[in-house]
Amino acid sequence: MNLKSYTLELANIIASVPEDNRGAFLTAFQASEKNPVVLYGFNIWLGFLGIDRFLVGDILAGVLKLITFGGFGIWVIVDYFLIGSRARQKNIELAREMARSFDRRSVAAPAPTRPPEQADEWGAGIDGGDADGGD
């Protein structure tokens, strides 16, 4: 997945979240998303141990890279080109899942307030005067 299609898909997902929940969604998504540049750095530095695949959530691929030392170096080179796209795909999956959960959740409405002319249980109005309007 290239950057342009990733950005368009993410914008569509954000637009599908109710406006009241959009800020909370963005905060939660930004805290959870995987940065493709960071994963690329992990691939260069510790790719032969599969750390990049563990971080993106591909546990099986991470274990296979770990026990084969990055596919004897070949898998590390292949992941130079694939890890950024895989990170974006995982981010889109995460955004869709989070959008569904934020779509079901609604922001609590403020508590209803009494009109000022309504009397409380002792007969006094809100302003502290008598309910019958006398002095």
C-alpha cells in the first residue's frame, strides 16, 4: 500500500467516525499506529532477528525470521521493500477496528437541567423565593 492510497483510506475512515468521537478516535489511533519509518529502521538494524515483523504484529513471520536469521539474509533484503507497506496495512486494519468501536460508543449527553421557574421539593423556587411568588 503506497502513501497516497493509505492517506485516502485513512481520511475515509476518519470521516466515517461520528464527529463527537473523532477527537478521541484520533488520539487513540495516533497512540497505537505503527510508524513505517521506525519499522524500516528496525529492519535494517535487527531485521535478521525478525524484530520488525514482531513489532508490526506478524508473529509467525517474526519467529521464522528469527530462527533462519532473516532467511539467511534474503528475507531482510526483501523486507527493505515490503515492511513499510505491511505497516500501513496493519494501521488501516487497526483504524477500521477502532472506528467500529468508536461508532458504537456515543458521547454522553449533558445532564438535563430544571427550568428556573420550577419549584423544588420544599416549595421554594430555584431563586430562593417562595413558590407562590410572595415576599
